[in-house]
Amino acid sequence: MPKPSAQPGHPAPTFSLNSVEGTPRALPDLHANGPLLLVFLRHLG
């Protein structure tokens, strides 16, 4: 089964990640404070 992917103009799928402090952060919680920009990099450096 293919995984859902984000499309321009559509809401991003809900997910959560750990912050640098180790605290779980969920997308809806971050978005509640206002607009949010998501950036995913395959290579850094």
C-alpha cells in the first residue's frame, strides 16, 4: 500500500517527531500557533 504524500494546496499528513530536547512534537500542535513551514533535506553539509 503506498504511503500518503503531501500535495501543493492540501494539508500535510499528521505526524510527530522528537524535538532536539527529546520532547515529542505533533504537527497539529505546532500549526495551532500559526502558519508553519516544513523543510525536508536529503543531504545537509
